Amino acid sequence: MINHRLGIVTLLAIFAPAPLFAAGPLAFSVDKKTQSYTITEQGQPVLTYRFGEVPLPAGVEASHFSKGDTPYNGAYFTDGSRFGGERSDYIYPLYGFHGEPLTADYPKDHLHHRSLWWSWCEVRRNDKIGDIWAVCKIRAYPVKITKMEAGADEAVLQAVNVWRYDDDPTDVVNETVTIRASKTAGTAGARSRTVDVDVRLEALVDGIAIAGRQKVDYGGYGGMTVRLNPEVKEFSLRAVHPNPDQWRGDDLAIVERVSDRATYGDSAWMALYGKYPAAGVETPDFTTLMMFESKDTPLFPNNFRYYGSTCISLAFPGRTVFPLEKGKPVDYKTRFVVCEGKTTIEQEKAACQAYQE
């Protein structure tokens, strides 16, 4: 069981040895037309959840897979299918402490990337496959907002969506996402806040399974993912994992890979560092974004996937084809910590331990 209170208190100790930043109450701002829900703190945006459909930007057209001899080559569709189009059910943007977007939606090189999102390259129903990662042949559709609460310490938003294949009106998966943003801790220049994104998946029909990208040597991606603002400068990341797989992403100069079970035990996390342009800030300092998955996640610790495009995944379940059994919900819980400055590995370890306790 994750103790959210303990995590918050511990983060205060890690990042705020000085008097606390005077955080005001958290609140919601709702755009009814677009069905967008923004969590704010002292009038500044923290994140926006896109419950309603987000259209393609003006002048932008969706992509199409190439055509081949078979409709699916084991990794991608090869039947000319449309992908990367309209979608919903994700966070955009995730903000820094000066109102700057840390994430990107509809980036030019991968239109289907969507800021901070949870999706899988294969959603199988027996022999049928859809790619909810690429928004191809299957999508998440909004059902209802079931919780919207804001208090002095945290704001909580809960939404229910269903997954449906494009050619079948049957709901195949019920998805409940709970987003919890905690109040800011720390002093100006060393502030931090946590955002928990917990996803529950429940199969509504038999024969459902999910998996990351198959076959290709850069595959395995999927699960909880961020795509960072393309204007980020001096980007790098640290990936700490007790038993990492070997893959070509480790050759990236921006990556520091740490595998030291004696020091860090079974702890696993990623810390993403970069400088983001912010209005009114002439010389931005580093912002760190930490990513953790709960130790209760199936197959924990799952491997990571990171790319020079700044697309970063906590890749549950990787290339494993993971069944979703009807009547047996699966909980996939993750935490993001946004910090001013470039964190040390000791601070990251402490934040990881606080989350997992």
C-alpha cells in the first residue's frame, strides 16, 4: 500500500530544509467546451487533463502506416491504416513552477505522442489487434468524471473511459484514471510537487491482453510515458534499475544508466533534467522530472525506454503479452515528481523510497 501522506512529508524533508514555500489552496478550472480539467495552485496551472477529444492542429493531417504483403508485420500495421489522429484521455500540459509547459502534444515527428499518457502498442482481443499507443484501430472514449476534489493538501480528479475498436461498438476495457496533485513543498528555487497517476484496467470481455511494441530492436515501449517540450535545453536523464535489459537506447550520450543493487536495492526510477523556456524568466534553471512505478505493478521492476526525441516510458509490460482477465482489475500506479533544480541521486533515492513505503 502506498502512503501518499508519508510520501509528501518525506519530500518536504528532502527538498525543503528551509521554511516551506507558502503554497495556497489547490483548485480546478474546467473548460466545458473542450472537457478539459486544469488543476491550479495559487492561480498557476499544475496540469490539464484532456477528458474530451482533442482534434488535430489546424493544417495537420494524421499519418498512415505503409502497405505491405500482410496487414500486420508483428510490430506495426502494414495495411495503410490511419494513425496519430484525434484522441482524448491524457495530461497536457504538465507544468513547471513558472507556468511553463514541460510536455508536448502532437509533436511534428510523432503526431501520436501526447504529453503524459498511458497506452499500449498492442491491445489484443484474441487474434484481433489495435494500437491505442498510435491511436490506430482502437481508442479510449470518455464516460464520466467520478471525482473532482480540491483541498489544502491535494487535488484529486478521477475519470472513467472505455476502450473500443473502430469497427466494433463493444466496450472491451473499462479504464479508471485517478490523478492526484499534491501541494508544492520547499522554498523558491528548490520547490517540488508530486503528481500521482493511477490507472485501473478492467476487461469487459474475454480474450483481452496488452503489450508494448514487439519485434523491433528499439521496441518494448508503452505504458506510462512522457514526451517533453521540444524547446527543452541541455536535456539528459538518469535511469536507475536493478536489472536493466540491454538495448540500443543505452548508447545515447544523454543517458546515465545506474545498476547498483548493493546501494539501491530493487529501487527503480528515471530522472529527466532540462531547462524549459518560461515567460518572464530570462535564464531558466534546470527542472527535474522524476518518474516511478509502484512496486505493486505487475512484473515490477519493469524496464525503461528512452529516446533522443525525449519520449520516455515506464514500459509496463514491455514485450510481454499481459492478459487482462474479465472481472479481475489490474492497477497500474505511477508517480511523477517535478523539482526545481537538478536533483542528486541521493534525493532521487529518498523520493523513490518515500513513494514505495
